[in-house]
Amino acid sequence: MTQGAIPAKRWVYVIPVAAIMYMLAYLDRNNVSVVLPYLHGDLALSNADKGLAGGIFFLGYVFLQIPAAVLAQRWSARKSVLILMVAWGLSAVLSGLVQTRVQFYAARFVLGFFEGGVWPAVLILLASWFPLRERARANALWMACLPLSSVLMAPLSGWMLDHASWRWVLVLQGVPPLLWAVVWWFAVADHPARARWISAAEADHLARAIAADEAAKSPAGGGSYLAAVRQRSVLVLIGVYFFWITGFYGFSLWLPSVIKELTHDGSATEVGLLTAVPFTVALVVMIANAAWSDRTGRRRQAVAVPLAVGIVALLLGQAVHGALPRMLLLCVTAAAVYAPYGPFWAIPGQLLRFEVVAVAMGLVNALGNLGGFAGPYLVGWLTDTTGTSLTGFAVLAAFLAVAVLLVMVGLRPGPSSPDDGPAGAAPGAVTGSTDSGNSAANSRS
């Protein structure tokens, strides 16, 4: 059967259900950025306090990364995500019921704790459904829920704030994950062999393709968990992700506040609508960059070049004056910091075999996302200290510069490198899955 004749229902069934699920998770993570400029009275916060409220989520985010990744690999990604979805939905509802600043911090920490395991668990799930040559596109289409969530939900949050208190915004936006958990349970399967809607031809094709991906990997990518995570390339990936995510969340969580300033304290609805514009640009660029990465196999460039553009745009945005030029630069910066997502998460699977890649991805995501705490807090603290946001955003640009340097120097091409050639040959990918491939093949035999 030719490649063109292979059915591709996995793109229609797996990606949309997972994307909507994580879009709801990202909503509960990111709605605080829209809410923070409108906290008054009992929870009035300084800029440093707001940075802490935005960033403390990521301290909780660290703890379940590796456990959830291992559970997804050894037990069930479908069941792991379901449990976490219900837990984070309840936590999001409770965050709107807090009465003190300390309780608000605690609620954000707990929300991060339960959401932390979802990302690596879904990456493991996608590894069972998409061969390496498709992985950056699959990752990017799923991760498109990140900017898409902001495109759709920032205006919604703004509109809700104009008609209800911030408490009701947080409570009501915590309900959808509880409802989507039902859809997730009936629509998602851990492996192609367990899905009722997939054809035998598609399942067999996936089994062969994923097994071939695993066979092509270097034996050095296997071994024990400890040996895998001590590899130089894994340590570099942790560094890249930390410095990138510091700049990423330092920018994205303060974006509504910057736009509120540009509109001269416009309404929440106006701020929400304008906040959606940079994320719309980011969505398009993110998918295009992933497609280019899959086509060429140039993972390093697909990560480093956008981040370098982001550095320039971030600094220029603090130097120019006028609402329109600054808005255009915000759009460029948003596109630049979102664009690397698909290619970056397509790298670990090329370096590591399926039996150990879950722990490596969990570790990269856990330690890297500490940047999600550092970025927002740094911007808030430096803004309070210096009286201007210029210093904070200059520091974020410096963090992105370190990420670019680590990508270009620390991940040089070589055996099993992210830039070994065309994506169809053996591209860098998030994970491979001999286990999932074998399970599909065995089930169909």
C-alpha cells in the first residue's frame, strides 16, 4: 500500500481531542494574566506580587512531571490524563473562592501541581500514534492549543470581567475540564490497537513505522533512566528549555498588562480582544515552522532562529514609541517565542529510546518550566524596583539569548543529532514507541 493510500484518521480523532483538553488546561493557567490587572480590594497586589502569583504555578508544576510520564508509559496515558483533568478542574474552581493573598498563591500552586503531569503524558500518547517524520507537525498541531487558547479565551475572559467579578471568571472557567473529561474517556485510546475507529491498514502502517523508528535509534539512546538523563544532549535540552521558557512566560503573562497600558487603561473586553491578536499570529507561525522542520529535518534552526528574532523584537518593543509599532512588535515576539514548540519537542525521541524517553521528557519539562516562575517574577520585581518595564524585558531577552547559544553550540550536528537530514529519513522526534508499535501489531496478528 502506498503512503498516499494510508488512512489518516489519527489526525482527526487524536489531535483535536487532545488539543481541546490542553487548551482548557492552558486557559486555567493563563487566565490569571488577564485577571491580574483587575485585582482590587482584598487581593490588591504589587507588581512583584502579581509576578509571584503568575509564577508560583510553575513551582507546583514540577512535581508530577516524571511520575506522570512514567505512569503514561507503563500504565495508561489516557487514564493518567483523565485523573489529572478532574483534579485540575476542581482546583481551578477553588482558586476563585480564595479570600487572602496567601490562599491565592496556594491555589495557583495546587493548580500547577495537577496540571504538571499532563504535558509529558500527552507527549507519550502522541508517540504511539505518530511516526517520527510526522512528529513535529503532530506536536505543533496539538500545541497550537496554547496560542489558540489565548486567541479564544483572552477576549472571553475580558468580556466576563466586564460583566462579573474576577472570582466568577476563575470559578466558571474551571468547569469545562470536568465536562471534557467525559469526552476524553470515550474518544481517546492509548494505542492504535485499542481504538475502535481506526482501520487495520492504518494501525498496521503505524506499527511498522514506529517499530522502524525505534530500530534506527542509536543503542546509546536506551539503557537505564539515570544513563539517559545524564546524557549531555538531555542536559542541554533542560538548559535550553529553562532559558526559553523564562523569556516565554515572562512575556506572555505580562502581555495583557502591556496592552492595557497601550490602550490607556481600556476596558477588559478591549484588552482581551487586542491580546488575542499576537497569539493569532503566533498560531500561524508555530504550525508553519513545524511543517518546515518536518520537511527539512532542521530542528536546531527551527528552534534557534525564531528565538533570535524574538530577542530583537522584545528589545525594540521597549525602545519604540507609538501604539501601532509596539503592537506589531508584540505580534513578532509572540510568534517568535511560540514557533519552537513543535521542533523542540521533536528532538528528545531521536536521542532516546521509548523505554527511557518518558523520564527524560518529564525532567526537561519539570526543570525547564521553573523558568515559568522566574520570568514573570523577574519582570514584576524589576518593574517595581526600577520603575520601568524596560529592565525586566531586557533580562528576558538575555535569557532567550542563552537559549539560542545552547541550541547552536550544545546541540551540534552529529550521530543521532537533531539535524541529521530530511525528516523523512530519520528526523528528530519527541519519542519513539516500540512498545506501542508491537502492541498494535500483536493485536492485529
